[in-house]
Amino acid sequence: MSANKPIPKYKLIEDYILQKIKGGEYKMGSLIETEQELVDKFKVSRVTVRQATNNLEAKGFLRKSQGSGTYVTNKNVVERSTHVKSFTEEMAESGREASTRIIDYKIIPSSEDIASRLLINSDDPIYLVKRLRMADGIPMMLEINYMSVKAYPTLSYDSMSKSKYQFIEETTGEVIDYSHHIIVPIMPTEEVVQYFNCDPVSPLLKVLNLTYLSSGQLLDYTELILNVDEYQYQSVRGR
């Protein structure tokens, strides 16, 4: 980071909380300071505090409990690796041809849950794009993307039928920097069984993914349902 570029306030809050965790002041299972206490301490908005705590929750250091507070945890901590690659790039490197089938593309008002993840206001317009990602015609994953319309007003059906990462890097001049995941097992829905032709009683993996640009701006929140018989996911990737 340039010496002339101030550190974003949310990053200062992240670092403050991490120091308390690593220093042992915040112990496993303990509550951290309340949102209001952090607002008062750093003289910032609630949105800024939520960006910091949401980032740390995505990284696996914190867990939020509705009506109770935010707790320290390490159950879902995932490591950061050196390269973020798009699905298209991954398939090309393995000698396979990537393709995309768009199942749904629409602009809708954001729910409270998605708004909190994207750090926007409830009811702000978002893209909801559901894509089936394939390699050599074989379904690899079902991908549900949520992105802010205000942040990326030129995102189109056509751009989402190709490489999302390539489109974003070309149109914004930013680089996809890193992503954080939480991976959970799920049972396949009827829709997923139809797309994957998989065993309806065998669990799959669902990846909750937040991706960031080199500027620190959040790109999107994505839920990936993996066809584990065909695709092995590289758990956390940084570009």
C-alpha cells in the first residue's frame, strides 16, 4: 500500500480485532466489543464496522449470533493461497473447455441478509445471476451470484455468460485480489439433482464466497454448489 494512501477504516478495525484475538485478549468463544462500542471507538459508521466484522466472519475468525453478539471462533478458518483463478482459467489450464449456461439473470431489491454481506442498504438493487458452470459439457457447479447494481452498472447478461472476472478486470481496471470462503456440507435439492444427475441422498459441498478487488472493494457474494463427483475445489484463492 502506498505511503500516501490512508488505510481504510474497516481495515484498521479488522487489524484491531485480530490483534486482540492473536494476543489472547479475545478468547475462543468469547464476545468481542459490540458494534456500537466499535463505532464510538473508531468514530465510524455502523456500515464500516460491519464491513470489518463481515470480513472477519468470512475468514472464519468471528461468528455472529442474532440478538446475542459476535463471538470468536476458528472452526471455519481457511488459508489464503497465492492465486485467484476464474473457473474459465482453471478449466483451460486442465485442458478442458469451460462453458456457462445462465439459468436466471435479473435485478431485484436486496434482502437484509444479502445487503449485510454486500455492505449495501436493504432494498438496494442487486443482480441475481444463477449459472451452471460446465467443463466439456459436464456440469461442475451451480453458481448463484449477488452483486451491487450501483457498484457494477454495466454488468450484462452477455458478460455473465463468459468470464465474470475477466469482464470486471477489463471494465474497472482493478485486479481480482483475493477471496474468502466458508465451506459447508449440504444435501442436494431437486433442482441440483436435475442439473448434476447426482445421488439425491449423497451430500454435496456448498461454498459461501466473498471476493475482493485490489482496492479492497467487495466484488460479490457467491454461493457455489459443487458437483463433487466431477470437480475438486481449491478452497481459498488469492490472485
